[in-house]
Amino acid sequence: MKKLPLLLLALLAGLAAAHEQHAHQHGVGQLGIVVEGEQLTLLLEAPQHDLVGFERAAKSAREQLTVQAALEKLRSPARLFAPTAAAQCTPAEQQIDAPLLEGKGGSTGHGDVEARYVFRCVNPLALDSLRVSVGEEFPRLRTLEVSFSGPKGQKAGRVDTRHPLFSW
């Protein structure tokens, strides 16, 4: 598994370049997919506005409820992503970085949400696609630009609610 950090670094560099190119474009997020051994790692980046409808810390009780609902969805990776069923992947780790949603940032500015999910797969050789339901859960997030890296090489593409399957 020594290659995984290098693959993640390469993918993160690619996502950073894509982010710079399309910095904070509403309706568009980034999804990085790394397959290494029995591990599937997903890196999601999205404008906070696309998840909750505003780009600052919640001000009202209603907005706080919206934030809590969004965080609950983000903390449910099986609700957002479905790897190839035959691979038998299950969520193993997750990390959500949403400073404004969690009340850790300032009250203004453009907030982005970043999430990292790790799935462990019983049959990783069967893993050849990912169904993405992020747009169904967060309708303002119309498109995810995808970067993939794994044993079958590298690939880029897009997913949306009309075309939610990314295959490699």
C-alpha cells in the first residue's frame, strides 16, 4: 500500500489544478477516485452553496437545520456512492472538512466542503465503476468533474443526475 499516498498526492494535485481552473463554480464539484488494492478512496469537493443554499455560517434555526441535514448526508457515504456491487465494498473511513457548516470559519466568504471517504472491498478485481448519487441528495450540485487513478490507469470525466455512473 506504499503507492496509495503517492496516488492520492497525484490525484490531489490534479484536483487542485482543476479547482484553480474552475475556482468555486456553483453547480460544479470535483470528485477524485483512487483504487489501490482493496481500498477505494473518494475525495469530494463542492461549494457550500450547492449543499445548503448559502455560503456562510448558519444564522437562523432554519439554516442550522439545513446544515445538520447536509452534514448527515455527507456522513452517509453509502447514500452518496455505490461501488460495483460484485466488489462488495463497505465504507471504512470518512473525514468531512466543512468549517463554515461546522461553525469554525468566518461568517462570510466562499465556503467549500471537502470530504474523504475510504471503502474496503472484498473483491477489488470486480471494482470497475461507481454510481454517484451526490446530485440526487444535493440538487444544486449539478455536475461532478471526476479524476480517476487506479490499476487500470487514469481517466477523467463527469457525472450528473442523468449520467450518474463513472466506469473505468
